[in-house]
Amino acid sequence: MISDGGKKVLEDPNYIFAKLNISQIEHSYLEDFLMSMSVIRAAEIKIAEAKKNGLIKGPVHLGVGQEAIAVGVSKNLRNTDRIFGAHRSHSHVLGVDNDLHKLFAEVLGKNTGFSSGMGGSMHLASKSKGFLGSVPIVTGTVPLAVGAGLASKLQKSGDIAISYLGDGATEEGVFHESLNFARVSNIPILFVVENNLFSSHMHMSLRQPLNTINRFAKAHEIETKLVDGNDVVEIYRTSSEFIRRMRLKPEPYLIEAITYRWFGHVDWREDIDVGVARSKKDLLNWKKRDPIKRLSDAMINKKIWTIEKQHNLDLKVDELIHANWEKALHDDFPDRKSLLDNVYKYD
Amino acid sequence: MISTTYSDAILSAFDYLLKNYPEVFVLGQGLWSPWYVGNTMKNLDKKYGKDRIIDTPVSESACTGAAVGASICGMKPIIVHPRMDFMLYAMDSIVNQAAKWSYMFGGQLNAPVTIRSIINRGGSQGAQHSQALHSWFAHIPGIRVVMPSTVQDARDLLISSVLCPDPVIYIDDRWLYEQTADLKPIKETPLNDVTPKCLKEGDQITIVGSGYSTLLALNASKKLHSDGVRAEVFDLRVINPFNSINILDSVLKTKRLLVIDSGWKSCGMASEVITSIVENIPTNTLIDPPRRITLPDCPAPSSEVHEKDYYPNEEKIIKFINDEYYF
Ligand SMILES: Cc1ncc(C[n+]2csc(CCOP(=O)(O)OP(=O)(O)O)c2C)c(N)n1
Ligand SMILES: [Mg+2]
């Protein structure tokens, strides 16, 4: 059960959330978090707009509202770690590789994108930063991440694996097999479950007996923590402790972060496929739990940040978005002749 | 007679089955969502209740296995996979279990499950959201594989599939959903009586398709007709077990064979059709070598630039026929 001193549970849209506790975190880190989250937010809003205007052809799954999770986790990672995502992974890749131009180019299908224009929004990779792939088969990358952790264990590299997945992904059998195997083989992997309470149109309550999933970690003797997914500091603290331990002694851990997506399951509408239990009112309540505003407010409150600084940051983000978008727009599509390239690496 | 779309034809088959057979129930992802499977299951949950129309967790493997299990116990379940790619988690239940349940136990038991699997391609969805894997399943003895291409078959073959005492994979392609036709009243037809059907007569070349490629073949052949090429078009309808007899007669007449398939070339349905014909006709029958139009040997690309080159279409088929054959 998630409880917070008698207040409603985390997953309740009416949950009364506390101010962020930002004590003992370096100010530069807090500023980085703010910047990263703002960039990811603005990038996805740009993508939403372009999808609406028909500039983007393929489906886009936006994580607006969920930025804190990838940002908090990524701060602990190094380029040799091994990170895997799924269909809603813009934040996961940007968390470790802030190359906006590559993301924009990829969603536009340009050959300068993260996957050379061969993937689009649902297939992203950035090998040099340790982001080894995100794909849209639900739970598809979870066992791969376990294998990546196994490889680092065998290589004695101290590197770890990160598996980002959603609440829906915990319903695939292979998730459970992966947890068991990771535990019994002591594999250094952090499962990061972004529980946004929905799988497509279906609320958790229609799919599982509880609205949280950390019980699965407990069943497999994996240490777990349930966190407020809209609190970047709590996510950072939890992941940094788990990751510190994993690097010393290979073991799996699981973080469940409760959050909410502001857009519908796919593309730019708020209302499409919002499900049986999702109402406009819930959405508005969840927007009050905005991870970016909460951090900014807490910093202003502590007098380590000002409204003016926030304003400047917003301007800077706008410029970044604009410049990278324009650049990506002018890039080329892949060459028609490359259709059969890379089917095999050995040719 | 009423004019119906392909997607409404599927919906009306569900309606017929649920109304007339209490042992029919449906499960799969998206069944409580009005948009998920393109109108083909719209409001069934409201009409027949959420006990018989079950929207499921994201658990293809368990849900398919459960459908197989229920089918062994007297029910007629239909498990719906909104995209064929997602069904790959369920391979064991389909290939190891359902396909063999009758054979392994000497016919004492059987698994009359229907697996509705949707081909959903294009729109830059890419490699994991575009596959047409019908040929794989056609390889497996014990599983019947049905691919309706016409509006009439979309309805009637779903009914035949569900009433069949064997496990059946019924594959519909979203690119067919907008087709319309006037439907005859429902008449239950045993699946064994369903054989390849001639959709257009001609005497110069036999073109064979299944699912969406039949529509392409038909449209292309109509255009070719005005150029003076008389093509005969066959729709496979059931690709396993595959009965080639009508097509054989056609090829003996036209002496040319072209197969169009929405899957890949290697070990695909096109190879199967060609082999079944060639091994049954005298050596010198064919004027031209048998040919096939399939996907290029690569996964579905995401890029719109490549997508245009990837999928067969009417123009490409017409060009292929004009380039490769002299009539
Ligand atoms: C194997 C498989 N089954 C079904 C789908 C369709 N699908 C795409 S995303 C999704 C929802 C997944 O929910 P969750 O894991 O919670 O991620 P979220 O979308 O909430 O980020 C579903 C069911 C799929 N892509 N792959
Ligand atoms: Mg979710």
C-alpha cells in the first residue's frame, strides 16, 4: 500500500503532495535537473505540434509529465552503462544524450537522426552514450537489459544495466522471468518501472489487482522502492543509492515511480484513448503535480533560484528547441538506395 | 442486400456468432476501446457484456493459452491480437499446444480456438509493427490459416473459422477495411469446403493472391485488361491446408503463373503456391517461368522514403507484368 501519513495514496489524483525536499543536493545538480526536464518537456511539445501538423509521419508516444524519472536516474549513469527503453523513450535517450537535433531528425525520419532515420520515434539508439535501444514491443527489451547486465558482470566492468518499462509491461510473462533470472544470477540491473497507471486505454484497476507493481520485486527477493515519479530529487536519491551499491556488488534492484502522462497514449491529443477511468478532472489534478514546476518552486522557495533565472532558462530552452528543429527540418531523408542496408552487419 | 465495409463485415460475424452461440466469447487487447481494432469490435462489450467480451492485460502469451484451454473445454473462444507482431509472445500456445492437441491424444481432445490476428502496416510504424507472418503459420500442420480478402469472406470465413473444430488463425489486413460490397445472407459454410476462388476470368496469365495482395492483383488485372492483357485472378482464402486444384486448372489454361504475397520471399506462401503447381503440371506447360512478387528481403522500414519502395502496389504489379511477360 502506498500511504503518506494518512494522506491519500500516491496514485490518487487527489493525493496531497509535499513540497520537494531538496536539502543536501548540490545546487548545480538541481539546476541540471531543471534544465534537462525543461528541455525534454519542450522537445516533446514540439514533437506533439509537428505530429498535429503532419510533419511527423510515424506514431509518437509522448511522456510529458513523466520527465523527472529519466532525468533523476540518468544523473547516475556513465557512457559505458547499458540502457534500454520502450515505445515512450524520448526522455530516456535525452537523459543520457541531450542531442536534440538527433532526436528531432529521427522523429522526422531524417538521415541525421539517432537511428539514421531508419527508426523514427519508436526505435532510438545512441551507442556512444550507452543507450542500446528502445523499441515498441512491450517488454521486448527487458530481458535484453538483463543480458546487458549479465555481460557487464562477466566483463567485471562495474557498469550496470537500466531497463525502463511501464506498468503495462509488467503484465508480460517475460518481465517475471527476467526478474527471477536477474535475481538468481545477481545481475547488476536497475528496473525502472514508470507506473503512469495506464496501458493504452486501460487503467491499472482494470488490469491488475493492485495499482502498484512493486509486489513483483518482493516476490523475487529484489530490493525495491516506491517513489513519487514526479519528484526528481527523490528519484535521484533512490537511484543513486541503488546504483552505488550495484556497482560494488552486482545485484538487481527495482524502482517503481508513480506518474501520469499528460497526453493520450499515442500522438498529440489529450483525449484520445484516455481510457475508461481517466477524466479531465484527474488530468488537471495531475498537472498540479508537475515535476518541473515543483522543482522550480522548491528552489525559489529556498532562495537558490529566482523567477528571473527561470525566465532566462525558459528562453534558453526555446532557443535550443528552435535551432535544433530548424536544423533537422533541413536535413535529408535516407537515400532510397539504402533500403537493404544493414539487414546484415556482415556483407 | 446491404452494402457493407470489410470492417463492418467482421463486426457482423462477431455479432452473429455471439448471438447464436453461447459458447463463443472474445478476449484480447482493446476490446473495450472504441477505436482500437478499427470498428471491427465496436460496442460488442456493451451488447454482450464484459464477461463475454474481455479486454485483457498486456499478456498475449497467457491470454492465448487461456483461449486454447477454454476451447478444449467446450467453449469457442476468439482471441484477438490487434497486431500480428504482438502475437509472437504466444507462439508456444499456438504452435506447440493448439496445433497438436488433437493429434497427440489420438483425436480424443481438440482445441477449436480461433486466433484473430491483424496485419497492420504502413504509416512509418516500422519493423516491429508491420509484419505479415501468415506463411510461418501455414507451415504448421494442425493449424488452419484463413486470409479473407473480400468483404463477403471477411464475414463468412470468420464464422467458418469459429465453428471449425480445429484451431484456426484468421488473418485480416487493415488495408482492406474500406472495401465495400453487397453481402448475401449468412450461410454457415464448413471451412473444408472453402477453396481458392476465381475472382476474375482470363486466359493469358494466372495471378494468385491472398488477403490484401488479392485486392492488388484484382485491381491491377482490371487495368491490364484495358491494355489487352487477360489475367485470371485467384484468391487463396485458406492457406493451410492449401488446396491448389482450381489454380492448377487455371494454369493449365493460361500457361503463366504469378503469385503476389504480402510476406517475404524466402520459404513464403508464394514459393508454396508455385511449387504445388509446378510439381503437378507437365514440364513444358509454362510459357514463362513462374514468378512471384513479395516484400524485399529486409524488415519493414520506418522511413516514408523506403516504405514506398517496400510494399507492392498496383503500379508496380502492372509494370512487373509488362516488363516480364510477352503475351
Ligand atoms: C507485445 C505488445 N503488446 C501490445 C502492444 C500494444 N501496446 C503498445 S504500448 C502499450 C501500453 C503499454 O503500457 P505501459 O507499459 O504501461 O507503457 P506506457 O504506454 O504507459 O508508457 C500497448 C498495450 C505492444 N506494442 N506490444
Ligand atoms: Mg503505463
